Amino acid sequence: MNAAVRSAVRIGVLQGHQMLAVHDSFDGLAHGMIEPIGWSGVAGWTGKGGSMLGTKRSLPNEFMEEISLSITKFNIHALIIIGGFEAFVGGLQLVQAREKYEELCIPLVVVPATVSNNVPGSDFSIGADTALNTITMTCDRIKQSAAGTKRRVFIVETMGGYCGYLATMAGLASGADAAYVYEDPFNIHDLEMNVEHLVEKMKTTVKRGLILRNEKCNANYTTDFIFNLYSEEGKGVFDCRKNVLGHMQQGGTPSPFDRNFGTKMGLKSVLWLTDKLKECYRHGRIFANSPDTACVLGMKKRSLVFQPLSEAKEGTDFEHRIPTQQWWLKLRPILKILAKYKISLDTSERTEMEHIVTKRGQIR
Amino acid sequence: MNAAVRSAVRIGVLQGHQMLAVHDSFDGLAHGMIEPIGWSGVAGWTGKGGSMLGTKRSLPNEFMEEISLSITKFNIHALIIIGGFEAFVGGLQLVQAREKYEELCIPLVVVPATVSNNVPGSDFSIGADTALNTITMTCDRIKQSAAGTKRRVFIVETMGGYCGYLATMAGLASGADAAYVYEDPFNIHDLEMNVEHLVEKMKTTVKRGLILRNEKCNANYTTDFIFNLYSEEGKGVFDCRKNVLGHMQQGGTPSPFDRNFGTKMGLKSVLWLTDKLKECYRHGRIFANSPDTACVLGMKKRSLVFQPLSEAKEGTDFEHRIPTQQWWLKLRPILKILAKYKISLDTSERTEMEHIVTKRGQIR
Amino acid sequence: MNAAVRSAVRIGVLQGHQMLAVHDSFDGLAHGMIEPIGWSGVAGWTGKGGSMLGTKRSLPNEFMEEISLSITKFNIHALIIIGGFEAFVGGLQLVQAREKYEELCIPLVVVPATVSNNVPGSDFSIGADTALNTITMTCDRIKQSAAGTKRRVFIVETMGGYCGYLATMAGLASGADAAYVYEDPFNIHDLEMNVEHLVEKMKTTVKRGLILRNEKCNANYTTDFIFNLYSEEGKGVFDCRKNVLGHMQQGGTPSPFDRNFGTKMGLKSVLWLTDKLKECYRHGRIFANSPDTACVLGMKKRSLVFQPLSEAKEGTDFEHRIPTQQWWLKLRPILKILAKYKISLDTSERTEMEHIVTKRGQIR
Amino acid sequence: MNAAVRSAVRIGVLQGHQMLAVHDSFDGLAHGMIEPIGWSGVAGWTGKGGSMLGTKRSLPNEFMEEISLSITKFNIHALIIIGGFEAFVGGLQLVQAREKYEELCIPLVVVPATVSNNVPGSDFSIGADTALNTITMTCDRIKQSAAGTKRRVFIVETMGGYCGYLATMAGLASGADAAYVYEDPFNIHDLEMNVEHLVEKMKTTVKRGLILRNEKCNANYTTDFIFNLYSEEGKGVFDCRKNVLGHMQQGGTPSPFDRNFGTKMGLKSVLWLTDKLKECYRHGRIFANSPDTACVLGMKKRSLVFQPLSEAKEGTDFEHRIPTQQWWLKLRPILKILAKYKISLDTSERTEMEHIVTKRGQIR
């Protein structure tokens, strides 16, 4: 996300804005941890991992009064909020508070940046590609640790909250035998089928199995539960190892995709805010109160689009902190098919084929 | 591209096709280096770099007669051609030869796979993300080698033929000061401006400069030429180092993006061919002769689309082996702006902004 | 360890030996999973991770009769046993069985290869450097995940059985605050001191803590126990995360150090066996029964030395599967000192210094 | 080398010294770029690449007067000089200048830190392991780029000045076919033999060749020369690619080996200086003028030893900036043997073996 800050600051400066860095998120906004930041203040930030501005999980509702005071005190005309689901919820809270605090009637944009890729309004969030690279590389390493060992199945737990993006995509990339996620519910019967399937496969030439499990896919079918089930049912055929990947998924140098994605998001945010500021400027002041002045900036089908937060809110499952529609779910059948489960693809993808007769009468 | 082969083979098998592996490209097709390949024959291919089936640069026109004989002999009903610009040109040659050889009247699809990302009909090609990761990581390392050294400028040459995709995207990701590419012509005046700009920057607190240059960006302004120019003009202010990255850009374990992209392309190709086979099946044989039976499969705006080769041909600069339209060219101004060149963004992106008066009468 | 096999096979071939590959360890030796292997059979093995010959944890005592028969049947003159503590114990069992089976009176050498670095007779084992690279890189990533987060302590569990080599060396390399290992016993008082120390540090500008814990350092003070202790005592000052690194530590491409170390070990083993074979050859047959015909090859102070297994046995703690003397233990005070614990260095390293008076009468 | 600074500073502080950081090497020492540095000033330095204190290639002879004044002005009692061959030569110049400047009669120690591993007095220098990791990983990638391609030979140029350490060790680790270095002279006949050897190999199943060449191995047999020779002689059998690795070899995150090696060197330096200061302290001042008060700290056979610079000087080839004796040269025959050259190992390593008669009368 530092790449997004870098480009927002630099483009902002070029557009004649005075850019301010808010440290430690909404907490810092409330408590005045705000300072001017210029061109050279963000030098070298493209390649930096983590968050240079600091993070905090607190939400604006805790201190809306202080936030409105800060906005006046620091003369803030517009806000760019870069972060994960908290950034999204925080943006919504600020919008709701516009009723009470006119200071909050300024344009704002939420830029999705989290490894979990669970922010409504965008197909991707900054950081997810980097995390996916790390997870896939680690799964490669884990599988390779069993080279030379007799049959072994690895159960690997990934991050993502309730969002199964990382587990699914890493599973597809690693050739996993299954990827358990919250969005694609499974019961004991499915688990049984999977373990039997693996037992059958291991009786052939296949030597290694890989199961991915998203951290919150199911409160009862935990990584330990699945490990125990596979260990018991695989007894005599394969042994089992488990691995909770943990925080290594959040660190590391950002991938060029995430850097360039962040750069574009930062740029677009500032250009959009510049336009909104002009639109909302009347009688010597800024007043932004319509839904389209508080947006989430997302990549949708490879275009960057601004969607009002109030609209994005409709497509959100707040309990599980995920969008209600997720594009990557349609990739899950591929994972299952390539692991040789007898699952038919969605018929919208293809129609069933009849027997192909030999060409020009030949028979093979 | 091995991930594409893996998913094509497996999905093909599931669809009831007999899948055949052709080794060594068109050469192998002509000379019968063809053998059945099944489910387990592609086990573990997702994570493998390079091409498991072998490559060769020869084009079908060299041995069209032999190819048509092979097609009959091995009873081939459809072709998936995975590769770079040669695959594209090869596909076109096969289509042109349909006039003479009815054996070639079978459905075929070209799947773009090359680090250069220069295949018409697709925004991305399999392998380019992996190469970009390698180049960016190497540029990080190169820049870091100068930590502690007084002012230094690195000139780094990337691959890509005439296509400036890798140089541009790696330049953006690495915070480069310039990225010279064929598609964005430059003359001695531009070079002069760049070097002066860098001399000015280096007089401030900036200590390191990075210039990317695509291998074929200009026949005369070679990496050596640019190195000499920068060395001479930077004398006393910075010293200069050059680096031709070479073949390391083509190796390495594929990134999860490339793996999953390949998997989807392989899957889509087979499903499409299955449908085409049904469409083209009449009176006990396959006969495919319309333009829409020979397509390039591409990602366009994050959708996979099939475009007739004959149509894609229109958008191709064959001399320089690049598409005539390239989406990423619109990112180049961002690179320049973030390197602090005084360049204005396309006005379609935004309109110029007037002075923002202070909110509620405040003055800063 | 594949590099060791490669060089042993190639040097063996050059010396005129017929080289045989035994698959799946002692199990394979007992059950005849043995086949000739030549120069090209090991092509490309230097850079391969895992074990190309396969591994199994079984020990020779389970099937000594079958092993002795295999040795006769395959006409085996000498044995190279590459592996971890099992290889060492297996070698000892073979030596003990010489009393009963004259077939076992052949020269044999144990080559230490395990990430745990716990084989008696050598300062290093093949694979430990690669594992250390992976662990350190992962710790870097874990620490970096907290960039921008307020104070956080990570508890990271490493592999190694009872041997604290990996935890200690990775701790030193990562600037850890503590590294708990079996060889350096600790009690609740030490844990308390450490957590208090960290609480104090975190009150200053320090933001991140890193604690390494070897998997078997203490049966009761588990990773969970330590996590709970730190979480409770750090409440309000820092939060805590834990991470069990797991099998990723065993995979990955071998480092150049491990490759070259393996190559040298393989070479030395064959040269030594060649000499031993000549020594033990009398009246048309091989008979090796003295202690110095069954050695462990180790690196000691950067020299490769052969030590009789019977002698190395003396220096072994079999219960905990570690050598009784471990050179790297003397590095542990450095780790503690650099984490600012008030610990004095061994006085053999230095003598206490008196006040340095100013040079030439100056006073600062 | 930052790890060495970190441990030197921290141990120094613990020993009661006032530690001073000199920026930009001897240049900074002469011009007073000197400031106190404490415990937290080096926080996080273990994992940092490059040189945090800055480097400059100038030698002390250029400004000995200024240096002596700085030593008095900043009341410097002892010097730790961390760096490559320049650090070594600089140390020698300071010692020589003791005749004229009594200010220089203070204890000093040179700590070898350079990727080139060419500092007399030590088997290893800090940074060489990291560079070796990078080079080997890059050679893996380069070789893999040819997977699927017909026969290809890569010529890769490494850094190291005249010192062939990196080329030799990376060649051994990568299974190279040859590694040309200055220390092991070669002529046109050798080149011819190598290329013929490779042509023969490529006629078998071998598909890829790798040649390493140290940058200064020979002024006439340049990388281009060798590339042209191999290209011409390999015509029809293999094609050829060349790659000058460049500055990526100097960057990157330090390996755990280099970090821990640096940490130990920093620690030892300070302890040794502490002792020397006590020895040299008489009548209220420091006076160090004997050869053993100006040493290079090196690792020799895995022990850290201090050798007087005056003595290390004897073992130095100043023209080529390398030690006259280099331990790793004895590994070069292994590289050649494993590439199947008919070269016999040094007989000190082994004696020639006679035919091994079958055991117990068996014949195979």
C-alpha cells in the first residue's frame, strides 16, 4: 500500500494540493497525528512492504467528535483511506456521520489494501498478489519436503478471515487436492469423500497430497479436526502433517503487480478527488453530501471504477466481512476437476459433447 | 505454460478426448514427435518453469506437407498451439494453408505464452508475470548494491523483442527514472533531457538513478550508447553502471498468477475446441474452414476471449512482432510523472483544477 | 544430499567402481531396491532439494538378516550412508552386527545430511544451511508483517528435534530477543525475566519482539505455553502472535554452501572407501572389522575428518539424539547480549577492562 | 557488514566505550563525518544489505594529515575498518604512516567485508556467501530458461576482480562445465579442449552447458571472445548465450551465514581492541606501535584469528589485489572432474586404486 501513498502524494503535489500524512489510521486522525508530506517524503516507497504510515484497528465511531475537530483544525478537504475491511467500514461510518457533522461533508475514497482480498467494490486488493506468491512458494517448499518420503498429506492453513480467496487461488496454483473455504460450504460427508478420494489416489503412483484450509472456513472443522480425520482415515496409506502459515503471509517485498496496482490506485484516487473537490466547491467552501462523493475505488474486470460506499454496502456480508458476490468462486470447480473429482463444470461454460467420429472414416 | 498443458490434457481427458503431446513445436508436428499423454503424464506440471514439451523456433511453412500428413496419420482433430509470436504466426500459416491442405481444416487455438507479452489478441501472455517478478527483484537488488555508495545511475536492459511491456512495467514497479521502449519513440533530445533531469536530481538528496531500456527499443541508441552518454554527462555528479539482464528473465518457478492464468487458458481452449468440433462435425468428419475456427485465446479486460486469427492479424505489426495497440502504453506517463518529469496527464483522465479556496473561510 | 550422491557416483565411476543406488534407505537395502547408477543417472542433481533416492525411517536392526543377504546378492563392497541421526544409528547397528554377520565386515561411512544438524562427528550437516536461509527469510517476513502495527511479539517455533542449532543461529541472524533450546535449560524464572525484559524494551522505541523456540526445547513450556505467558504479561504493552514453521523448513532448493559441502563429502567418502577397500583386501576378498573401517565423515573446524562410529558414539546423547558437545552453544551469549540482557561474556574471551583514560590528556 | 557494525557498537557500549560512526570511509574520517552511535542507532541492522555507514574508494594516503587531525579532534582511541581490499590497503597505509604521525599509533583492526572474498588474512569475507547465493540462484534460472530448448551453452560472467572465488564456487554449485579464473591460468589450447569436450557431450543426451568466467580472469580472453569461440565451434551442435551478471551480485538481503559471521567479527574486534587498549595504555595515554596492534581479523579453518597487517602483507599480490595463497583453489579439480574432464585428483588426496577383486570369489 506504500506505493499507493507514494503516487497519491506525488500526483497530489503536482496538482497543487497540500498533502497530509495521517499516521495510525482513524486513531491518528482523531488525535492529530497528522503532518505534511511531500515529494521526497515518499521516496523509495514503491518497494517497501508493510505500512509506512502505521495501522490501527480502531474505527471512527469511537471518536467521531475528535475526527471532525481534526478535519477543521488541519483544514482537510478530502480523505484517502487505504486499508482492508476496516477501511471500508470506517468509510461507511464517516458517511453516516455526515448527518451530524458537516465537517465530514468532504469527498472521500476507500482504496482496498489487504492480503485477504475481502473488500466489497473491488475484485482485487493491494497486497493479495504478494501474499499469494508467498503462500504458493511456501506450499511448493512444503510439498518438496516430502520428496523421497513415502506417501504424505499436508494440511495447510491460510489467512483471509472468512474470505477464501487466498486458499482457493493458492490451491489452484499448487495443484491442491482440496481448498476448504467459508463461501463454499462443506459438511462431514464432503470431508469423508475427500479423504477417501485421497486414499484411492495414494494407492496409485501419487505420493503427496496437499489440502488448503482457510482460517475461518468452519468453526468446528478446524485445522486440527481435519488433520485428525485425515490421519485416522489415511492410516496405513499415508501420514499427515499440518502447517498454519501465519504472519509470514503479511510480510515480504511487494510484487510488481501490487506495486503497479497501488500506484494506479493512488493516482486515480487523487485525480477523482480533484474533480470532486471542484464539483463540491461553492461559495468559498467544500460541501460534499451526495453518495457519489464517498466511494470505494476498485478494479472490476481490469478497469478501475469508483462505486459509492452506500451502494457497495448493499453487496456486503458484514458478519463475515466479505462481499456477497465473489468472482473467483467460479474457479473452484476447476480446482476440483484438476484434482480428479467427478464434478461437472457449469453448463454455461460448455455443452456436453457427443462422440466424435473419426475424421475421414479413420478408426483409431 | 506447463500449467496450460496440464489443464488442457486433464480437461480433455475428462471430456472424452484422446490427448496427444507434440514435442518440439511445429518441427515435432511435422516429424511425428507425437505421443498420447494422459492424466498422470502431466502430474506436477503446474509449478514447473520452462516448457516440458520442448520448443523450437521453426515455422510450419517449412514443412506444411509433412504437417498435413502427420495430422492424418495421428488422426488429429484439433490443435492447441501454446507459445509466443511464433505460435501466432504459425497459427496464421496453418490457416492460410487450409486453401491447399484440407487436413488443416480442423479447429485450432493459439494460447499466448511468452515473457515478452507481444502476442496480438491478448492483454497478457503466460510467463510475463513471472519475468516481471524476476526483473523487479533484480532491479531492487541492483539499486540496493549502491546503498552506501555515492551517487550512481544504473542502466538495465530487459528482454521483450520490440515490445516494451517488461521494461515499462518493471520501470514503474522499481521507481525507474526512465524506461526506453520502441513503442514510445525517443530521440537525442529526449535522452539529453533525461540525463539533465537526473543530473539535477542527483544534486539534491537523491542518490541512485535507474534507467530501463528494452533490448530493441532503438538500433542506434544501444545500451552502450546510453551508458556512454550518461557517463559523460553525469561526470562529477554520478557514476554509471550497466547491466544486460539476459536469460535469467526466462527461467524460474512460475508465479501463481501465471500458473492460474495458464490453467484457465488450457481449460477454456479445450472447452472451446470441444464445441467447435461439434459444430464442424458433419457426415462423419470434421471440416473447419471459417475464420472463427482458428482463434487466438486472449485475456481482454480480465475476460478470456477467442478472436479469429484472421482478425487478430489486422492488429499486428509483423515487422516488429508486436500488436499495433497496446493497453499498457497509457501507463507510461505515470512512470514519467512519478520520476518528476513535467509531463501532463492525458486530459481525458482529469481536467485541470483551479485553486481550492479554504473551507469555511480558513486560511493556511 | 543429492549433490553428495552425485559426486560420490561420479567419482566412484572414475575410480573404476560399479556404483549402486539403494532406494528407500535400510528398508530398500533389505528388500533389494538396489540398481546400478552411472554418470548420467545423477545429471542435474546438484540443485535438487529433497532426497532423490527416497527416505525411510526404519533402522537396520529390523531386518539385519535380509540386509546381509542383499550385500552378498548384490556383491556390495562398501556402503555410503547419507542421512541424519537415523543414518548414524543405522551405521552403529551395522557395526554391532559385524559380530554375527561377516557380510557386514565391509567399510562404511556415514555422511551427515539433515536440517537438524544433530549428527555426532560433524559440526555441520548437509541441508542445515538451506533450512537456516529459509527460516531467517521467513522470520524477516514475519517481523516485517508488523511494520506499521503497534508493539507486537512473535513466537516462532523451529524444527531440529532436541537440537537447538536452527533456533539459535536463526535467532542470532534475525536479531531475536530469545531463542529457547533444550541444550541451554531454562525455567519459569528465565521466562519471566525475558518477558519483563521485553515489556521494558517495548516501553521505549522498540516495536517488535521475536522469540524463537526449538520444537523440543521443553515438554511443558510449549509454544502455546510461552504464547500464553507472553500474551498475559505483555497485556497493554504488546500483543502476541505465534507461528509453527513446520515442513517448509525441509524443502526448497539447496544453497550453494550445501551443494558444495555435499559435493565435497561425496567425493571424500568415495576416496576414503577406495583406500579402505585396498587396506581390507586380502586373499581375494574384503574383510573390514576394525573400528576405523566404519566412520562418520564430518566437518570439524573446516576440515573434513573421518571418525570411527564407535568413537563418535561416546559423544552422543542417544535419548535426545544430539551430540554431547555442540560448538555453536558458545554463540548463545552473543544472542543474549545483543538483545541487551545483562549477561557477561565468558572471560576466556576477554578480560575486564579498566577505565580508559583520555589520550594525550584530553578529557571528553 | 552492517551486522558487524551493529555487534561492534553494542558490545563496545557494553564495555564502556564511546562508539563513533565514521561515514564514507577514510574520506569521512579525514573530513570529520564522525558522530556518536549508540545501542539503538544500529537497531535492525542485522538484516540490512549494502553499507549503512556509506562507502568511498579513496585511500588514507590522500589525506593522512587530515586523518591524524580527526583522530585527535574526536579523541579516537582505536579503529575498526570494515571493508574489502581497500580497507586492507588503507590499514597498511595507516600503519606505515605511524612513523610520521604519532596520532596513528592506536590499535586498529581490519574486518574483511566484500563479495569478492579477496582480502588477505581470511578464508572468507562478509558478503561473499550472500553473493554466492544470488549467483547460484541466477545460474539455476539461466539454465532453466533453456528447458525445452535444444542444446544451448551459457557463458556467465561473475564479479570478483582478479579473485576467482565466486566463479569457482558458483560453478561447483551449479554443475558448470568450466569456470575460468585468473588464478588458474588457461590458454587457447585449454579453451579449445573445453569447447570440444562440450561439443562431444552435447552429442549425447546432455542439452545444456554452463561456463562461468570471472571478470578479470584474462584481459584478452574476454566474455565476448569466449562467446565467439564457443558460438563458432559449437555451430550446428549448440547455440550460445552470454550474460554479465553485474551489480545484482552486490545487493540483496544478507544470508544468515553472513549476518552471523559479521556479528562474530564485530564482537571479536571490539574485545580484541579492548585488550589492546589496556596493553597500550601507559602514563595516561595510548601508544600502539608494534605490528601486533594493527591486525586483520580473519576466519581461518573456522577460527577467528588476528594477524598483523605487516604479516598479511607478505601474502598479498597487490597488483591483482588477491592473497597469494587461496584455499579454495584445491576445489577446482573437483569441478573439472564432475564435468567429466579427464583430470586426476591431487595424489595427496588419494592413491591410485588397483582392480578390486570380487568379494568372496564372486564375479559380476
